[in-house]
Amino acid sequence: MAEMAARDRKHQELGDALVERRRHEVTIVGAGLVGSLLAVVLRSRGYRVTVYEGRRDPREGTQENSAGRSINLVATARGLKALSTLPPDVATRLKALGTKVYGRVIHTSEGEILAQKYGKNDNEYNISLSRSKLNDFLLGEAERAGASIKFGHRLVNVKLPADSESPTQLEFTMGGGGTCLTACFGPVIGSDGAGSALRRAVPAFEASSDILAAGYKEVLLPAHCSQTLDQFGLHIWPRGDHFLMGLANKDGSFTGTLYLANEGDLSFSSLNSEEKWRQFLNEHYADALPYMDGVDKAAEQLYNNPLGMLGTVKVAPWRVGNRIAVIGDAAHAVVPFFGQGMNCGFEDVDCLAQELSTRWPPKDGTPQKLEQALESYSLRRKPNADAIAQMALENYVEMMRSTGDPVFRSRKAIEAALERDGELGASFRSRYAMVCYGGGRQKGAVGYAHALRLGEAQWGVVCDLAEGFSGSDSQEADAFLDRKRAAQLLEERVWPLQKQLGVDLATVGIGSAS
């Protein structure tokens, strides 16, 4: 009897030890870009990580769930700075997957081709990446780091416990049939996209969706047709109520994306035959057709390719107690017109990992500390996510209409001259630069919310300085810029706001992301 009692006590101790170990296991729902990166980062910090993904393993060649999703993504310095805690070789290999992009190339309806640099010089650039190649890369890194990834597990239900000792229960349907029930004693992080099944299964999460009345279709600009296109530019054909955008791929081709209203006299719904697409393309994009291998192939692709949806999703709260939190698109889906959806998600990962490792490190920390970590993460990130959602919508109008407007182009030329100025440029960065090259952990780093407020104040100054200027040439803009007046306006309207926000524009740049 004594021997049996001792054995039972031993089993109980082992059971308690297993539960304690699982209290510091992180469960991630969704193995997309953000979920797989989170797995890499948390494993590098010593957490046990299990990832559940509804799709089959995309590395097996399946195209499941890819229809209507953007093929290309843009990594900016902001997102790359968030990778600074990864092993250097991982970040280096990730960046090598893409192609550098140094600025916009505007193709006007009048046939002009105009270049606009993103930053002060060629040391500031973005990286065009293939979504599928990047996801495959991050999945491989997560597995190499020791994360367990379970594909073919589609979440259907979440049961939150009534007490602090019991686990959260997740129910999945399996790819081969049947269901799986798993108990999660540690936090569950939802990174399963804008239509998050985890978020929908937990009533405490409230989400609002603002679906844009426009959508997009993609079209290939083959390498053999695109040799004369600037390989290091983001090409835009602005046409007022619609526009075409082209991003370079590693093989020399470009992925073109056409943005257009979903319904109406001129819309995706009205272009319901290849013949109508041919008419539309000949009328509005004749100068782009040679890069698409002619009107017939372009019309065939645009008629048959899937239609992608565009929308903004806002969520509140971002966490439920110390049990569940959402991240990436599951917390803040944004339209792609500032190229910041992935970058914002990468910043989420960095912030959440910081909070967990500081307040709830592996093998240590209480449930109360875990709740504090999740709350601090949400308080730090939500204002910035809301800010980039607003700026992305504003950039939609800019890319579709403003880039084709001579007045706007003149203002952008003056803005660039101000940013290039040896003296004034030290305390002035464009909103674009603050959004794309800001971020990071340095004191005074510029968050999205900072960029929104400062950008509004600065644009007013730029518009005043550009009065009477009608050119777009950089040398003409440099000669026109009234530096004395610029310094006065910045001192009155912008620099006090910089001080109030506590930002340091010296942190804006490629920096550790290079």
C-alpha cells in the first residue's frame, strides 16, 4: 500500500510538472507570415511553441487559400528593424529573397515617365518580396528553431475556462476528417488573418470591417517584356478612378496589380468579357501593354484571375485576460497602399516578444504577469495600428489620383528638396520616410501614430512653400525652395510637435535593417 501511495504521489508530481511546463508553452493559431515569424522569435527566446494551421503545408506545392491574395509584398526598414533580434544570418537570408525598390516611377496618362525617390538617397529603399517564398522561408526557420507546426488543423471552437487553473480548449477539424481537442495552459495567440476564426470564436473580441468599394486583380509583366522598365522602381500608372501598379520580382518579371471599383459603369463587374478588357486596356493602359506581352494576354489574365478584396479591420480588445491575444491582420487588417500590413505585423511580433520575455519569461512568471504582458502589448500597438490604417486609406487616393496631378507632383518635389537640404533635412523627414524607415527600439523612434500627426503638420508647411512652383524637377525644386521661410514655418508648426511627441528624426533610416 505504501509503495502504491508513493507511486501515485510520484505520478501526481510528474503531472504537476507537466502542467507547469505547459503553462509556459505558447500556442499560435495561424502559420502565415506573422504567425511563423512569432514562432521563430519566441523559440529563440526559449519558449515552447506549437503552431496550428488550417491549410496544408504550402511548401508541398498546394495553392490552397491563395486565390485573391496579393502575390508580392513590400518589406520596409520599419519591418526589418523588428527582425533585429533574430540571428543575423536569418535576417540576411530573408532580405536576399527580394529585390530592392528605391522609389516610385509614375507613368502619366500623357505619356510622361517621372521618378520620385522614396528617401534622401539610394541608401533608403524597400524590398519587394514574394509572399509564398517568404512564408515558406519563415516556416522552415520556425521548424529549425524547434517549433511544432501542425498543418491541416482548422479551428472551429474555443472554450475559455471559468477558473484560472483549467486550460483553454481549442477544437480543430482535421484535414483527413475527424476533430482534435487540445488543452492550452499558456497563452493562445491568434495570427490567422483578417477573417480570424479564433477571433470569431471568442465573443469578447469585437471587430469592425470597412470593406473598400474597390478590389484588385493581378497580371504578370513577363521578364522578356519588362527589360526596359526600371527594375528598382515601384511603377504606377495613375488614371483617376483606377490605377495599375508594378513591383519587380527576382527573375526580372513584374507583378502588376490593377485596382478598380468592384461595381459601376466602369468596374470589375462591368468588364465581364475578354473583349471588354481589351477595350479598357487599349483606352487607359496602352503604354503598359508592351510590358504585359500585348493586349490579348493581358486581357485573358485580368478576365480569368481571381478578384481580391480590400478592407480595414479594427478589433477591440486585443486580448482576453491572460488567455488569448490577437496579432497581425487578426488584430488590424489594413489596405495595402502604404505597403505596411506585413511590416506592422512584424512590429507586433517584436513588441509582444519584448513584453513576454520581460514580464513572463520562459519557466517563470505568474498568470498575473502574463496578463500584464498582453495588456502592455495591446496598449502599445493598437494606436499605431489605427494610425497606419488611416494613412493607408489616404495613400490609396494619392496613388490613384494625386500622383497624376501636376500640383501634387510639384509639392512632392518641394518636399523632397526640403528633405535633401543639408541643414533643414536633419529635422524634417517626409511622412513616407517616417512610416517606412521609422520604427525600431531606439529612444525617440517614430511610431505610426507619430508619423500621422507629424505628417499632417509637415504637409501644410510643404504646401505653403510650394506656392507658385509648377515644376517637378529636383534641381528646379532645390533652386525654388525658400530655406529661410522653410526654417521659420518648421520652427512655428513642426518642431514643437516633434518635441511634444518625443521623436528623434535621426532614428529614421535603414539603420540596423540594412
